[in-house]
Amino acid sequence: MKSAVSREASTPLDTTDSLTPTLRRKRKKGVAGYAFVSGYFVLLILFGVLPAAYAIVLAFTASGGHFTGLTNFIKTGEDFRFLPAFENVGKYLLIWLGSLVVIVLGLALMLHSIARRVSAAFRFIFYLPGALAGAASVLVWLFMLDPTVSPWRLFLGVFGFKNLGQTILPGHLPLIFAIIAFWAGAGGWIVVTYGALNNIPNELIEAAQLDGAGAIQTALRIKLPLIKKWIVFMLILAFAAGTQLFVEPQLVGEASLGLISPTWSPNELAYYFAFQDNNFNYAAAISVDLLVIGLLCAAVLVFRTKLFEVE
């Protein structure tokens, strides 16, 4: 009896001992995960959080370091270049985000519906322009938009463009910058969206097809609703990147020989305040304006679409 009781009493201890290796493995995996993200976390603090905090401090102080409240924001907002710069970027974002949603999703859905070997080749071709840096993309497009040297000179001539100055008039810039952004960045988003579509179970698509749904109905009622969060994620990042427009108007402005304002975008205006007027506080105020706009728009999208809710 004693031996039986002792065996029964030892059973929980044996169970605990058998779980110990599992718990150790989980603990090791947890430590490995923290170690894996620690490098990014350190870089985020050093080059993301601390500069943003420093910009906020500058935005609410004067050159002497004393607190000025909203003075810097009011002064920059009253500047005659402030509203036009934000209007220019607003027009650019409407074209860029609209084309991103319509064309990128359309191409990703098309690639998802064809053979994988063929779609892989197209994805590679679409992604190639993304290998070019932003400045290189602008220089390529300046060449393409110059009717005197462009291989599209006949097409440009149809619209009456005879030289680069006529092509890159200020009113054309939102469309031109949207084309450049789409050419350089759409390929990456097509790959991401295609990967999201591959996560949809084949059983759902086959069931829709058995119910008589065509390709368009399957895309609109099955595929797009299931990748809604990926679309929102794409819009948030694309919007944030679009508000930071700087390289494109800077290079195109230099090529225009004075036809385009050097403060075409908010980032250019901030650059002008910092390095032409030597007023880093005004530049920081514009940076904080862009930060607040980006965070507010992201928050609206996140809460309206329930982005972080697990279904």
C-alpha cells in the first residue's frame, strides 16, 4: 500500500518534470525573439523616437531655448508658402493613393488568377524599378519627360510638349510625381498584396466558383474583403511616405531652372527654413505638423477598419 501511495503521490512530480523541458524551450524561444528585435528596437529609439522628441522640443521653443508655445506653428502657418506646399502634396497624394489602390490591387488580383510561373516573371518585372534609389528614379524620368531626347517624343508631341520646361510646369507636377512614385514603389506593393492573396484558403475560392461566382465576383466578394487589413496597411505606409516628398521636387526644381518653387512641398519648406533662414525651430514645427497629420490619418484608418482586432 505504501509503495502504491508513494507512486500516486509521485505522479504530479513526474508530470512537472516532464513539462520542464517544454517550458525551457519556450523560454529560450522567448529570449531569442527579444534578441531578434532588440537591434531594430535600439535603432528605432536612436533614429526614430529621439529625433522626433528633439523635433517636438524645437517646435515649442525659440533659438534661445525658452518655451514659446504655439508661436512657431502660428508663424509658419501664416507664411505665404505654407498652404500652397500642403496643397501640392495633397493633390499628389490623391493621385498616388488612388492609383495605388486601383492599379496595384487590380494587377495583384490578375497575377493571382494566372499560372504561378507566369505570375512570378511578371512580379519580378514589376519589382525591378524599385531597385533604383529615389534620386535615380527622378533622373530617369527627367530623361523620359524631355521631348528632345525621350523615346516618347512622339507621344509627348501629341500633347504639344516641345521641351522639358513645358513638360514639368508646376501644374503638371502632382501627376508627374505620382507617376514616378508609382513606377518606383508599386512593384513592391504588388508583391506584398500577392502574398496576402496567397494566404486565402483555396477551399473558399473553390467554393465560390462552385456556387457560380465568376472571377470578378470572387475578387470583389471573397479576395478583397479577406485582404482588407493589408490594403489599410499599404495605405498608411504609402500616405506617410507621400507626405515626406522631398527628393523629387528638389531635383525637378533644379532641372526647371527656376520655374518651380524651391518650397514646393512641406519638406522643402522645412529645409528652406532650416538651411536658408537658419531657423530650425520653424523647420521643426513643420515636421511636427506632418507627424500629427500622419498619425491622425493612420489612427482614423486603424480604428475605422479595426486593423488590430483579431477575428
